[in-house]
Amino acid sequence: MKNQQEFLKIIEDYIERDVFPGVNFAIIEGEKVNEYLLGNSAIYPKTIKLTQGKKWDLASLTKVVGTGTAVINLVLAGKLEIDAPLQKYYSKFTDRSVSLRQLLTHTSGIDPFIKNRDKLNAKELTEAINQIKITDNKTFKYTDINFILLGFLLEEYYGESLDKIFYKQVFEDWKMTDTSFGPVENAVPTSQNIPVGTVHDPKAQVLKNHCGSAGLFSTMSDLILFSQAYFQEEKYLKLTKNYADGDKKRSLAWDLLGPNDDWLLHTGYTGTFLLINPRIKKAVVFLSNRVHLKDNREKWIEERDFLIKFLISHLTLDQDINKKNCTV
């Protein structure tokens, strides 16, 4: 990306303003990778310099790094019918009206409210999710429950827990040796309220390695391999189209952005995001622990989205300039 110095100045400003204590990000263009490490991994109770090779709490990136990719592979291979009811593959779910397409595009109509959720154990929470309320509103509504249910589907389909499924179906082939559910060692501190290396998401704390919406930790090197795998396998080009029946364009598991709807995006609550364009073979892996300092979510979304728009604009512009140069 030709404007990397401008982007670095923006990141330095974010660190100066305590948007996050530190960040590890990479701009990937085919086989070329420019990786950056700025700031600190922790400030409280003491300042710790950010170093390479650390594991980060991916939060909702679990939805694409693990659950989404495993389900997408089955759909693209014709092993799961995208418009079949979830109940066909996961028999414990009580509503027959919810389809895989709806879950993958967050148009299921699920009301995510669960009474006394934070007081439930894993068995009780699973049972509540199996009986979750379904509304008639099929417009886009992002909720973790969609991907927790897809995780339950994978466990019934393969007869194993998600940690084993993710390893065998995704991580092993792509040489992702440092991606797993927590607790983990050598992790960047996330929130100051939880032990280092334990997951931040409350539902993932309960469901552990059965949670399809959050819970994975990973390193920058593994996520670079993940992004490049999306370049190398042509089947993922099929993701650069709208699969949603609702009011918002969505790919399977991923958001669709950019002038040509060919940028796949997913974000994570802890301060992470993945941005991949399998058509032009460019990607950005962005890892920060913004909740270590504060949890001003609305302000963070505004500042995060500014970064995403900048990256898409300039990485797409680079591609357009290259095309022009080739035709001269």
C-alpha cells in the first residue's frame, strides 16, 4: 500500500490518544507482507512493551477463522444445503423455520435475549440457545447466537468438539499451529478484569471449546497464513457476492464492503479485524486490545471504521493505478 506512512501516523495518533495501548497489524499483498508492531501490550498494572509472537483474543473473529470457514467449506462442497433448516443438521434446535443461510448472514430473526444468562452453566445456556425465541423480523441483526448454533451444527455433523473440528478442518492444512481456544500462554493482556490468556467474551467463558462465536486466540503469523489461504483457494472467490435475503449485503459469515463488494470483513469486540479481498489478493490483519484501557464501544466503532475505510480505499486505489499502468 503506497500510503502506509499516512496510515502509520493515524495509528500513532490512536496510541497517543489511548484508543488502544498497542497494535500488531499486517498489510498483505499476495506473498508480500509488511508487518508493524507499535505501542505496548499492557499499561496496567505496569507498562509492558509489545513484542512479536504474542497470542491475541480474537473475540468474534472466531466466527470466520473457525466456525464460518468450516461451514463455508461444507456449503461450497455441497455437503450442507444452504437453504435447509438448521434442524436438519442439528436436531436439538426446536424451531424448523431457521435456515443455514439466515444464520450465516445474520437474518435469522433470532431474539438473543436470554434471561439470567450470566448465571447459567454450560448445559443450561446450551438448552436456552436451543429454545431461543425466533421473530418474524428477517432484516439484518448481528447476534452471537447465530454462530453458536452453527458451532453446535458442526459438532453434531462431525461428532467432535469445535477445537478438534477447527484443527482438522482448517488449521492443520493451513499450518496454523498457534490458533486455539483459551486459556493460552504468551497472550497479550486483554481486559484488566480477567487473567491474561483467558477469553473476554462471557458466553465463551461458559461454553469454552463449544462456542462458535468467540473464544479463539491466535498469532499474527497464523492469521497471515489464514488470509493467504483465502487467496490461494479459488472457491473463496464465490464469497464475493451477496448471499443475504435481508436489507444488508452479506457474504457467508463475512460482511461485504468496497466499491465492488469484494472485500470480506469481520471485526472482533476486543479490538481486532480481518479484511480480505480474495479477488485482488490483498488483506489486512489488525490486532489490538482496546478493552485493556477502556470499553467505549461506540467511539471505538467510529475510529475502527475510519481505519477500515482508509485501508479499502487505498488498497483498492493501488490496484486501479496498477491496472492503468499496465494498459499504457
